[in-house]
Amino acid sequence: MRYADVAMTRVQQGEGKGFLFYSPDMNQRAKEHLRIEGELRHALNAGELRLYYQPKVSLRSGRIVGAEALLRWQHPERGMIAPGLFIGIAEETGLILELGAWVLEEACRQVRQWQDAGLTMPPVAVNLSARQFDAELPDRILKALERQGVAPEQIKLEITESLLVRGPENVIPIMNRLVAAGIKLALDDFGTGYSSLSYLKRFPISSLKIDRSFVVGLPHEENDCAIARAIVTMAQQLRQEIVAEGVETEEQMRFLRELGCDQLQGFLFSQAVTAEAYASLVREGRRLAL
């Protein structure tokens, strides 16, 4: 019965096509997920989580104009663990709600710490899971901002396209409340999910982020070039800011700049760094060589 339950769970998660026979690796995977979930719950209370900040730079001036807060897990035995290894499990188990609350609170706390140190820092973007997006979300965010004494303009929210399939009639009122409070919204990983262009014009989104999967082949891969060009053109018509993720080469940067892309983030300028290192980049006025 336990093996049947494991197989059924896999089907329910969309990994099967209606039925699935049990195999030992499924049970091993379930045990591994259970172990990671337990360790992650401990990490939340033990101070093992960290926020790193990846700068966003303007393709007009080369200046730092923002940063994306990225979650890292400093495991006591396995060292620094990237989110790709645990965010999926957190989504499945519902632990993403606690993780998301911690990330928001920590980002606000860090912004306040920079302000208290006399630093003028650009806005910090925080990623939101679709599971966090409910009617109470605006109140939770505003309370976090109030607790830390941070203005809404200092925090941006990045959402993914998976949110759009939950129905615009549920999502748009929540988005409108956030925007009315002074918080800007960005659509992350654009082009990889379920976006409907008919819905896109109805969402109060201030920027689109071109997913790294469409950047990696620039400027030589014909399909990537066509997709990037279409996204930039569409975003310009909708008067939205365009940010390209995962930019690693000068060729990619030049191509995107000629297209009219507004900002980039990626290893060409900087990987995600600690709060202290990011503050130093801003303080020193570090620029991207255009």
C-alpha cells in the first residue's frame, strides 16, 4: 500500500501520464525529499539561510539600478546549496510560504540596515511563489515594510508566469492593491510558462524579464534572436521595462542593447554576492563597460 501511494503521488505531481508502476527509485526520492524538508525546516530556525544580491545594470548608463535578492542555504555539512536543489521541495510541501516570508522580511531588514548606514541603494527585487499569492498578500507585505521602516518603492516583487493560469479575476485585484501601495511588479522568466498575451496587457506589470534560456544563444542562434526581439518589441509597446537575465558575454550585451533592452543581470557584470559586497559595488559606483 505504501508503494502504491508513492506511485500515486508521482502521478498527481504530473510526472506520470495517468498511471505509473512503482520502482525503488521512487521511494528513495521520497525519502530524500523528506530528509531535505526536515533539514530545511531546521535551517529556517537555525540561521542557515542567506540572501545574496545580483546587481541589475542599465544598458544606457552602465550604472547599477537594482538587485535581485536570491536565497542560499548555508548547510553545516554540504556547504552553500543553490535554491534549485530545494525550492521545488519547498513548493511541494508548502514550506515555500515560510521561506517566502523569511526572504521578504530579511530583504526589508537589509534595506533598512543600508539606510541606517547612510547608503542610498536602488530597489531590491524579491521573488514570489504563486502559492504566496492570496488575498492577504498585500497586507503581509505592507506589514513587513512597516516593521522594518522601509518605503514600498524600495522593494520590487517578481512573479512567474505560472501565476497567470490561476485566473485573472483572482490575481488582478491583488496586483492592483500592491501597485496602489507603491510596489512595482515584474514578470520573471518571461516566455517559459503559460502567458496569454490577451491577459498580459491587463496585468499592472512594470517590467518583463527575458529568461536566460533565450539569452544563451544570442547573437548567433536565430530562434533566440527572434524571440528576444519579439519580447523587447512587445514590452516597448506596452511601455514596460525590459530586463535580460543570464547575460555572460559582451556579444550578448551589445545585441540586447541594440534591440532596446533596458537592463541586464548576469555574470558579465557580477554574480550574486553578499549584502556587504553588493553595497561596496554601489558605493564605489561600479559600472558596466558599454
